Amino acid sequence: MKKLLTILLLCLVFSCAKKTEGEYLSETFLVTNYPSEYGEPIIPEDNLLTEERVALGRLLFNDPLLSIDTSRSCASCHKTEFAFADDVAISTGIENKLGLRNSPSLLNVAWQPNMFKDGGVPNLDRQAIVPIEDEFELGINMLELVERLQQHPEYPEMALVAYGRVLDAWVINRSLASYQRTLFSHDSPYDQYLAGNLDWSQELKTGEALFIAYCASCHAGVHLTTFGFANNGLYETYSDVGRARITNLPQDEGKFKIPSLRNLPLTAPYMHDGSLEDLESVLAHYSTGGKSHPNKSELVANIELSEEEQAQLLLFLEQLVDEKVVD
């Protein structure tokens, strides 16, 4: 009997070893409760969401193995309590090196057509390789990272189940993208007010009216952004030329992707370089019309608000925080 059991066990092990990559693949697609008013998220056919893909991406996102010295992870600069942004002007990477720009929120990134503040990567599925290989962020060559993760006790099997292929750069990028597509925010007090589920004071309604009058041209619609690029007159001379780094066009100097204002109070400091420490400083910047620059948007003009109006606008901005995503 023992001999028979041994033979059966060996057959089972041998059959598992012979399983082809594609036979591992899970086809249990994840039903994500995306808000209908946001429109369809950008999800490619070769990376539809499954629980397995999201689970792998979540683990990788929080794993310091993704940095050359195992000191930093994606989550080091994109923290839940700050709406998956950071609370410093410029985050530090390996060896406490300062990065180039302020870390943006990752919430609702599933709807963004271009990645990074200069739009240098066209989609989320190719985004992760940039911070992974950047010498000021995670600082590891992707091939070296693949070799490292292939030695992990769980990741290789998870890759086979999630994508039906061995763990490689393709899997790393796309699993991280899958996880990030589950990070979305849509239940702020402002959303509840728009849905008719919350009454607002006249002060808040006035703050909303001020926002629509002065801010909504760039921070438009349910996403509170046009996803475009603009120069907001932050500087007369830009050490970081923004969009022009990608296009090499002088007319793009100083232009950066217009961020969503959702959860804005949680994501200080502000601007591409984190140079404005609080929302009062942001209002002060726009009240002056910004610095003179040939590419400055014509929408950036002097905004003359009384102290009461500034307080009302700030009170409105506080209603953009979705507490559920930072619990």
C-alpha cells in the first residue's frame, strides 16, 4: 500500500511539473465597483483585472525588494494616509537621494491617459519601470529585479496563476498597474452633496460657486481635472521644464499635467516641486496671477478674493476628501 501511495505521489508531482504556463492562468475576472459617472477606466485587453493580478501587484507595491538596497518600496512615497501621495516636497529614494518632483496621489489613476507630471509615459502598464530603474528612486535594473524576484518563495507561482507566464518585466509592470487601478476615490462630502444625499450651508455653496468661477476651467468635471498640461506661472525660469522634457518644444516649457483636486487637503505640499506648503499658499499664488512666463496659461489671472471668500473656497476644498480611502 505504501509503495502504491509513493508511486501515485510521484505521478502527481511529475504531472504538476509538466503543467504548461498557460494552464496556471486564472480567468476569474474581478468585478470592480467603479463609479459610473467616472466613465470607463483605461484597462487594456491584455491586462483585465483579476484577483490574482491585483494581489500580486499589491504585494509588489509594498515590497522593498523592488529597490536595489531593499530600503524603499512604491508605498514609501505613496502613503495611504496622504491619499497615496507623500507629505514632503520631494520624496527620498535609495540612500536618501532626493527625487525630481513631488509625489502625486495615485487615486483614480485608472482614468489618467498619461503618466507622470510631464506625461512622459503613455499608459499605466508601462509606468512602473521608470521609478524602479531611476537612480534617485528605487535604483535597480529591471533585469536584476526580475532575477531577484524569481528567487522569491511566492512570486513566481503567483505570476503563473495571474498571467500564465513566468515572472518577468511584463508581469511586474502589469501587476503593479492592476493594483493601482483598484485605488479610486468617489465618496467625498462633495460627491454626496452632488448626489442629493447631503445638505450644504450657504457658506459651502458660495465656496462651490467660487471654485466653479475661478478653478473649474482646469479642474473640471467629476475627475476635477482636464488631464491636460498647463504652465501656471509658478516661475519666470524653470529648472524643471516639465512637458518640454518630453516634446522638446519651447512652447511646452513649464507645463505640467493638471492634477485632480480630489483629496487635495491630504496631498500637501503642492505644485510639481512641492514648493507651496499649504492651500493658503496656493491661493496666494493665484491671487497674484502668477509669475510672468511666455507659456503661462491665459486662465491664470489675478483672483481678487476677500478674506471671507478665501475661507469659503478653502472650506469647499475640504469637502473633496474621501475619508474611506485613507482609513
